[in-house]
Amino acid sequence: MSVVDKELKKEISAFVQFPYTITLKNGQEITIQQLSWKKELQIIKLLGDFIEEVGNLLDFNEEEFDYIQNNIASSNIHKLLASILKYSPDLLTEIVCIITDKKKEEVENEFVLEDVVEVVFPFLGNIIQRLQEIFQKKIKIVIEQIKKK
């Protein structure tokens, strides 16, 4: 393992310490283990599908998108909010199932919104942190080397 890889692993582990335990609002404690690459792939695919689905439902051209960014009261903003609200509960439930190894029925019946957030957000934060680190330490170096050639 290279020095960069060791440093990257150290920084990631400082962000989210695995395993970690959370206490659900119903008092049940669950331990979250570090996810395998297979589980991470499942979640990344779900997130990609979600973004694609929401994007497909929104038929904004570039001019409309600029208008929406500048005018929150846009008549099309309801499409975005409706899409997110319609598809995000199933997405979040699936992500919690993958992270906790619980069945969908268990998650739907035993978890409340705060529990879902407590399970999902450390994972998402971890993924974002790792992607930033990888970009900064690996991809950026490759890009700079290509530019030199």
C-alpha cells in the first residue's frame, strides 16, 4: 500500500469510524459495519438511478434551468420537489436495508425518519469524502501528468 493510499485510508477512517452503533428511537441498538464494495456499488447504483429518474421527469432546457436556479418560485420547481418526495422514501429505505442488512418490512416498521437519517447520512458523507480525496490525490495527479505531455 502506497503512502498516499495509507494517508487516504487514515483520513477516511477519521471521518466515519466503523463499526459504529446507533440507537433507534424505539430503543433498539444496531451496529453499522464498514460496507463491502458490493454494498457500496448497490447504493451508488440506486443513487444514480434516482438522479436519472428525477432528471427524466424534469424536462428543463438550459434556459429554463437557469431561470429555476435564479427564481425558486418558478412554476416548474414543483416538478422537482414532487419527484424528490415521490421517489426518495423508497430510495432511502433501500439504502438503509443495504447498510443494516435488515428487511424492508423491518425498516419500514421499526425506523422513524431520524433513524433513517442517522444511518444514511454518515454513509453519504463518507462516500463524498472518499470521492473528494480520491479526486484530489489520484485523479488530479493523472490529469496534471496528462497536461504535461
